[in-house]
Amino acid sequence: MTDEHPPRSRARTLLLVVAALAVLLAVLGVASRVKARAALREKTLAAAAPMVTVVHPVEGDPGSELVLPGNVEAFTDAPIYARTNGYVKAWYADIGTVVAKGQKLAEIESPEVDQELHQGRAQVQTALANEELARVTVDRLSKLVDTQAIARQEYDNAVSAYAARQAETASAKANVGRLEQLVGFEQIVAPFAGTITARRTDVGQLVDSGSTAGRELFRIATSGKLRVYIEVPQVDSTAATIGVPVDLTVSERPGKRYPGTIARTANAIDPATRTLRVEVDLDNPNNEILPGAYAQVHLKLKDSIPAMLVPVSALLFRAEGPRIATVVEGNKVALMPITLGVDFGTQIEVTSGLGPDAAVIDSPPDSILDGQEVRIAAAAPSPAAKPAPSPAH
């Protein structure tokens, strides 16, 4: 019986070892599956985070340029009307004629006015004769009144009649002066040196005096100096001050800039357009720019804080306003409220809400949320330097 126990003991020991190995293998299998499952979850979560591209904003030029449409007008522009009624006898200047101040432009024939002048001059002669008679009468009566040959009242009446005759003479002379001026208006002359830009009359045409009943005969303008009117948006109105230099360009002379100066402003914002009306004076000695032309005025803007330039594709438009998605803490999204400036097409100014060190997400998905984790792709190049400005609307 003693000999049978060792084999049983060895069998039991072997059985225990096999059971322990089985338990160990089971534990190792479960542990590996848990580890693999955790790794799979980490990979799944990492794959679920969107891949984004990050760019950095670039400082814009603190002296940016605003381009505005301008209307070019002659510095002096006046319509010419007739000052007397009659028929056009002749005209001496056509469109494009350069005239001097006082040069005759046309002649009007007014026979009625001429006859009135002749009548008026005759009335002056009559008044002078009556005045002379009254003077002689006063001289004669003055000697008689001293000797009391006539009553004092008779002498006073003669003196009063002489004064009335003098007044009649003055009135007649004034009437002649008025008629002479009307006859002088038969000669239409240039009020200042300039160029005739319109002729709206011809020989034989009946014209009436004044700008209400009559029609415009000529128009004269100066082109050596021009006025250019622009409408500056309210947000940039502080840059449009008197004395500020500007540049002007016209499409018919590409690549050439004409220097001008802000001469005056309306000093009030138009409530309908929210713009400031500004006048620019421009020297035009060679008449290269014609009055009435369309031009573009380049106004320099000096900002105290340079704006940040970001790609337009980085913008997010939410109900609460425009936002820029940035990456903070390595992989988390922060939606930054911003204020937009000038749109340059592919780039846009951000005037506030964004610093130069911000990591801006380019082309973020519309579903991106504040605090969401993201994966950053290879760094993309930052926006290029500020492009040429486009005209403001």
C-alpha cells in the first residue's frame, strides 16, 4: 500500500500544474483582449477627430489704401443765357473753342430795345430843357423877391418846380442807363477764360432773357483745374481730412497716377448713404483728364492698429456673428469672435479679435464646435503679403 501513494501524488501535482497553466493562459488571453480593445478605442477616437490645416495670420499694412469712384467736374462751369429778348444775329464760338474772358460769343438783335433807347435819350433832352427853364425862372424870381416885387410863396413854388425838374432829369438819365445796359446785353461775352463745351443756339433763333423763360445758349468750363467728388464710407471718414494727398487714376491712361489734395468736405454724414462727401482739387495743366470723366481716387488710410490678414476660407458665419476657428492647448478648438475689415478677394482683414500668434484653422467644417478635439495636418504656408486693394463699394 505504501508503494501506491507516490504515483497518485505525482498525478495530483501534475494536474495542479496543468490547471494553473490553464488559468494563467486564460488570464493572459483576457488581458491581451482588453489591451487590444483599449488600443482599438484610442485609434477609433483619434480617427474620429477631424484633420485640420492650420495657418497663421499676417499683419496688414498699417497704411492701407482705399479706392473709391470719383466724378470729375470742371473747377468752374457755367451756362450762358441771354439777358435781353431778340433774335440771334450771329454766333462766334462753337464747342471746343478756347475763349478769353470778355471774348464775344454771340450777338442778339433787339430792335425794340434799340428804339426804347432812342426814346429814352430824347426824354433826357426834354428833361434837361425843362430843368434849364426852371433854373432860369428861379434866377429871375430871386431878384424880384428881394425887392418884394412878388410874394415869397411864388418864389418858393419856382424853387420846388426846379427841384422836381432836376429829379425828372435824373430819372430819365437812369432809364437811359438801364436801356444802354440792355443794349449791351445784345453782345454775349465769355464771363471767364475757358472752353466752350456746348452751343445750343443758331442764327435766327428767338431767345428770351433769363434762365427761367430762356434756354441755355452756351456752356463754358475751365479744365486747367478740376474738382473730383468722392463718397467716403463712414468707417473711413476720419482719414478724409483737408490737406490729405490722394492719387487719381483714369481708365483711358492706365498705369498713370495724378496727384491731388482733399480741398474740402461736407463735414456731415449723409444719412441715406452713410458716406461723407469729399472734394479733391486736381491740377490738370495738359488737359489730360476731361471734365465729366469717371475716375478712381486712391485714399491712404492710416490705422493705429494693423489689421490681421487671414484667408477668406477660414471664416465661419454663425448666428451670433463671424467667427474664426483656432487651435488651443495643442488640439482643442476655440471659436474666436472677430470684426471684419476690407475684403481683398482671397484674403480678408480682421480688425479685432485675433492676434498674430493665433493658429487659425483653414477651411474648417461647418459642424466644428468650441472645445472639439482636432488633428493638425502638416503646416500650411501663411497668407501672402497684402494684395492690391479692390475698389470699395
